[in-house]
Amino acid sequence: MPSERQPTGAATRDDHTEITVVGADRTGIVAGVTGLLFERDANVEDIEQTVRDGVFRMTLHADVAPDSDGPATDAEREELRAALAVLGDDLGVDVRVRFPDERDEGVAVLVTKEDHCLRALLDADLSAEIRVVVGNHDDLEAIADEHGVPFYDVGDDSGKPDEDRLLDLLDEYDVDLVLLARYMRILSPDVVFRYAGRIVNVHPSLLPAFPGAQAYRQAVEAGVRVAGVTAHYVTTDLDQGPILTQRAFEVPPEATVEDVRARGQPLEADALVAAARAHLAGDTAVRRGNVAVSGDHEFGALAGD
């Protein structure tokens, strides 16, 4: 299965309107959306599209008021939203429009049962509000309550999440950035495509080594002498998204899996907080699958250095 192509600039910070289209793959989607924009004299500046498991995603950046000295008026915005909504209904796809000044960086944190990353995020000085915590179990509800953040359990008895409910919550709380704080479920293309370049995960290995579950165990069994953690943007390719932040640590001889986990977990929290800060500062962009960084951010470190 081909890898998903990354949108240019995973965390886009410009004056262009972003239009995201997600739905069942079919012919005519690209032509329909670009044709509508052409009719309204909009300039398409950038467009990316991909298909995964029958789900189509297109992210398009456009200047929707090219002949104006300022941004689109409220009336022009509402007319464009309405026209794209009608087109989306006709094509059977979900069309979302984000104008530049609507990107207010509300944050959602997704969790399962491990609490260290959630605690670090809730205690961190981020430049955006954590508006909601969503779990596929209810184990961490009390921690969210301690910080006055709403918590929702969208998992069934086995922990399988209701992703329609998850998407409703992300909409309800105007979420722009999703942080996976040891969320132990794979997000479907329906979620990933709607938040392309705006979902950050932390993984307990120095990716691309040891993707998937049981990464600390894999590191011990491989006899590594240096292990680590990675914060990365999420794509539909498991643990293969563009790398934001890494932290490394030495593995002593005869170290057990629990020894390695104890060394790694504090760094997981540190890496995820650092990645969130860089994204929220507008200092990250994906180019050819790699994260380009501006600003003053510590993106790699060996514990103890």
C-alpha cells in the first residue's frame, strides 16, 4: 500500500484559506471543488490529495479574495461555506473550510490508561488551551477533572472507540491540534485525513526503529545500547509520520523491559510537550516528509548530556 503524501507545511501558518475534503473515493471530487473556486475567482495556491482504504482526502490552500486589499468579508465567507456544503452533499463528501483567523489552536488530548503524558501536558505552559480530554477508557477521567478539563469516554467495553463521537467532540470544542498522549488505538483515515498535519503522537522508540506495539520490549530483545522516544505527526502509515522530536537514553547491560520503560516514560512526556509547543508556535512545516523547524526548540537530546 503506498505511503500517504504529506501536505506541504504540516502546520500551515499563512494567509490562505484551507479547504479539506474527506469522503468515499469517487471521480469528480477534485474537479467539482476546484471548479467552484474558479467560478468565484479564487486562486488555488497548493493542493494535495491521497486515497487510503477507499477514503479520499484533499487539502487545498487558496486565496479566496485575490482582488481585494483585505480578507474575505463575512458575507463572502458564508457564501463560500454554503456553496461548498451544497457541493459536498452532492458529492457525498465532508468539506471543511478554515479561514486564517479561525485557527485558534484549541487542543484535544487523546488517552487510554497511562497518565504520565497527560499529566505533563496539563501541567505544561502551552500557548493554547487544552479544551477536552477524550479516552477510549475512563481510567484518566479524575486527572482531567483535577484540572477542570472536560473528559469523555468514547470506548466500548473492549476499548474500541466510537470515532463518529470523537469527531463530533473535536468539532464541538473547536479543536485545531490533537495530541495522542499514549493513546493505544490506531486512528482511521476518517480522523487522520480531517486533521492532516495537526495530530501529534509520541512513540516509545527512536523511529523508524521498532514501530508498533511493544517497542520497549523490541529494544531490549534487540540488545540496543541506546533507546529513546519520538514525537511525530500522524499519518495513515503506522508510526511513519514526519518526526518532530526525539529523546535518547543509554540502556544499561542486563536492563529489563521495565527498566527501559522507567527511563523512557519521562522522556515521552518531555518529547510530546516540546513537539506541541513547536507546532503551536507555528515553527514546524513538513517538506518532502521531513519536518523543517524554525525558532528555538530542542528537538533531540541524550538523557544525561
